[in-house]
Amino acid sequence: MIFVVEEHKKRAVIDKWKKKKQYRLICPKQFGNVEFGETVATKPEQLIGRTVKINLGVLTNQISQKHIEAKLRIVKVEGSNAQTEFAGFRVKTEYLRRLFRRRTSKVEVISTFETKDKQKVKIDAVCVTYGKQEVSKTKVIRKELFGFLEKSAKENSLEKLFELVLDHKKFFADLITKVKKITPINTIEVSKMVVVNK
């Protein structure tokens, strides 16, 4: 009797998978709208809102971005193609550990900002300085970093902001020059950025 029940369960699982269909995952237009993987679902509507993670270096074909994990969200299904949009990213922990070496300090800003196209995005940013910092300097750096991020969000669409932030050296160039007048710094980077209103 037990054997029959187990066989029934096994057949049910097999039948369930037979009903599922494969869909091609298509990356966002800023990455060329090319296929980057596959997923399965019984019905196409089940895919809407589903998120997938992929190494950003694979999408952009840039080794310099292999330490970043991109988050893509399925927003549309046409035939067997599941179109995605960029929903966020995070920098891998190992990469951040290398930034926070001995005799360095970090000043963090974690806040939600609104973009030019009214999208809400949560940004975790960090400024890595050399040596221990005075509280007064830390407050000034945090204020400058927050103000820069807020202004950048207001002046750019969500898609454009993602594009700018991913090229962090160019994005933060002016701010780094400004902060260096306060104290010597190593770098400023966004460690995490996620859309929060979808």
C-alpha cells in the first residue's frame, strides 16, 4: 500500500513538470535585449514579477564588473520570451572586505530616493577614508554624500541612474575631489541599489 502511494506521488510530480513550459530570459535593452538564460512556468502570467539574479560582468562582458550581482525582474512575456528590466544590484561581500582594510574608516549612507520619473530606489553607499575620522568630519562627509545622491536621483530617470552608478569612478569623480579637501579618501561606491516600489 505504501509503495502505491509513493508511486502516485512520483507520477504527480512528473505530470506537474510535464505541464511546465520553458521561456527564454531576455535582458533589458541597456544590455542589448539578448537571451541570457531560461526559466519555466505552467502559465506565462506566473512569470510576471519573478526576479532572477545574474553576474553583471556576464551581461556587460566586462571583467571589471564581475564583483556585482544584478537583479532582473520579468515584466512582460511575448511568446516564449520573458522580457526583464533592471531591478537592482549588490556588490559582493568579498569585494567590500578588500576595500575595508586596516587603517581605513567608512562613512555610510543608506536611504531611499525618488528619481526624475517618480521611481523610488533604495541606495546603500559608502565612502572609504584613510585613518580614523573625527565625528565632525564624518558628519560633513555623510551630508555631502547624501546630498549628491539625492540630487542625482532627482535629475535622472531610474534607468539612467542605474547606468551612472555602475560607472562609479566617473559618477563620483566630482564628489571625491570635494571630499578629499576634507580628508584623504580611498573610494566612494554604491554597494547596493534596489527599486522599492515595484
